[in-house]
Amino acid sequence: MIRMTVKLDADSAAARLIEAVQAVPMGLVAHINGQANAAKRGLTVPADQILEVFRPDFAIRVWQADKTAGIDIPLRIHLYEAGGRTYVAFRTAREVFAPYANPALDAIARADLVKHIGSLPVHREVGDRALIEFPHGEFPVAEPTYAGKGAASALAACR
């Protein structure tokens, strides 16, 4: 799981991610805003949103490799607030498809991870802070982690 603390509220982070998804050849098939849905019922909860992203040519190759893996596409990005911070998290394609123990899915995940999932934003470090770059500006990130490791490890693990 890749998880980053971001210096934006969840709604602003969602808007920036949606912009990034639309800027690459992927589609946003769902935006589930748990906080807004809870508010419709009179409940107050911290921000919790899920973006589901989809690329048809990627999906077709997954279905051809293992039809049962279709349950795991589209891939999901989770935005949430906890402890006064906003987080963005997602599972890499390798993690999503690992339970299938299918070499064809493993090959798809290796070939497409950076190209399809990593192409949403490009992460880099500037001094003591990390940034996610979007086509129209930067998305400030604090304390990026990948399974408890630093930002450099997150990038290395994505390649």
C-alpha cells in the first residue's frame, strides 16, 4: 500500500486527483464521498472518499489473463482524514493482483504499474518535502510512506 499525508483537505485532494486522472488516458468511474453521504443522513464523520479509476485496455488484458480478477478493477484511491491529517492511499497493481498467483497478471502489473497507476501523479522530493506533480501544478505531500519506508522507497517499489 502506498500512503501519503497531504497538505490539502480531502475535497481539494480529491479534486486534484480527479483532474490528474482525466489528464491521462484513464477514466474516473466512481467517486464515493462517504462524508457527504453520511451528512445526507444527518451524520457527521471525518472525510472519507474513494476514487475508482479505470482504463479499458488495461481491463481487457486483465480479463484475458484471469476473468476472476475483474472484481479488482477498477483500481481504487482512498482519501481520508484521521488525527487531523489528510491521507491518500492506494494499492499497487502488484498488490491487487498478487492473491491470484497468476504469472500473466504479474506481468501486466509489472508492465503497467508506473504507466497506468503511477502516471496519475509523479512523485519527487524537493529538499525536505515531497511533491506530487500534476499537469497543472504540484500537490504538496508531507511524510510519504510505503510500508513504513520513506518516499524514495515508495518510488523504487513502484518501478
